[in-house]
Amino acid sequence: MAEPSETPQPLAPVWQPTFPAIRRVDQLWYQLERAVCGLMFLVMAVLVFGSVVTATFGTRREWSDVILLFIVCLVGARTRAVKDGERVPTWRDSLILAVYASFAIIGMVATAIWLLEGHSIMVQKLAMVMMIWVALLGASMATYERSHLSLEMGEKVWPAKVVHLVKAIGHGVASAFCVAALLLSLRLVASQRDLGFVVEDTEWLSLWQAFLVVPYAFGSMAVRFLAQAATQATGKAEPVEDRLPT
């Protein structure tokens, strides 16, 4: 007796983006934000590391530090993983590599001390400014990725037919809050510009310039939330990918 054949399930319609040109501009905008954010994070890390090195070795001149550094480099050279087909380094090769590595690290430490000595306050202030920029650029990027914080439990209590409208209203309210924050931040920047304060220990970075990222981020989030509210209300939002916690 032949088994009844299973009824083939209809394929889900392929999602088609609305206004592809605008979406492409938003994608390029997001990539620029990510590049700026990554560069600032790297510069911030280098400045903070250089400041710590300067504070530690700026007034310390001990040969024991050089000897300890050489030993660490030698141990690293002798215990590093050897790739397939690569010749196992001899003691002579390891000693030469340890000497080169030690001189390179000493040179970087001396350069950091030469550049940053006497500017510890400036480094701290610049690091704080860049931390604000990285945080707010990250918030704008999270809005693009739709990975921002949201109350997903509230969406479970609504009927499936109106969930997209609930999401649209939520995005609209979020956009309104961002617009209000944008107006307040513009007033903040204007007041700081009138006062003419500069970041401590610098003469080239004004406080109002350091705060420019605040209105930018809220303006960016307002536009993206509003666009997402429109696509949710019309049922044309891009399906959200399932993501594991990071």
C-alpha cells in the first residue's frame, strides 16, 4: 500500500528591500561609522597604554628591567609554535630574535615616554572624549543592526496580527525621544561654543567639538528609528536574523 505523499510546503516569499538606493546609502553610512569607531578605539587603547608605560618607566632606569625583558623574549622565542615545514630555531636564532625583540620594545617604550611625558592629563581627557565617541557611535551602529535593547516580552502579549503595529509605535516613540535628545544636545553644544572652553591641557580641541558626537548620534538614531517604524507599519521590514548572544 503506497504511503500518501507529503504536501510540499510553500516557499516563503523572498524579501525585497524598499528604496534600495536609500538602504545602500545607510549601509555605507554604517560602514563609515564602524571604521571611525574602530580607529578611535585603537587610538584610545594606544594612548592609554602609552600613558601607563610613561607613568611606570618615565622615572625608572633599572637594568633589571632590561634583563627581565630579554628573558621573557627569549622564553617566547624558544617556546613559540613551529609551523609544519618550518625549521626548529636553534639557540643562536632564538638569542638573536630575543635581542631584536628587546631592542624593539625598548625603543617603543622610549618613544612613548618622549611623546607623552608631561601630558598625562591630556591623554586622560582625550581618552575620555574618544570613549564618549565610541559609545555613541556604537549606539548609532546598534540602531542600524537592530541589536539595540528592546522589551521583547511586551511583544509576546499582543496578537500576531498587530505585533508589527506595536513595533512601529515603539520605534516611533524611540525616534521622538531621540529628536528631543537631539534638540537638547544642540543647545549643549551651542552653550559650550559660547563659553569657549577647551579640553584640559590642549589648545586645539574645544569642548563643543568634543560634544559634536552627541547630536550626531541622536540625529542618526532618530532617522533610523523613524525609517524602521515606517517599514514595520507597512509590513515591509527586513526579517531579523536569529543571533546568538555576544
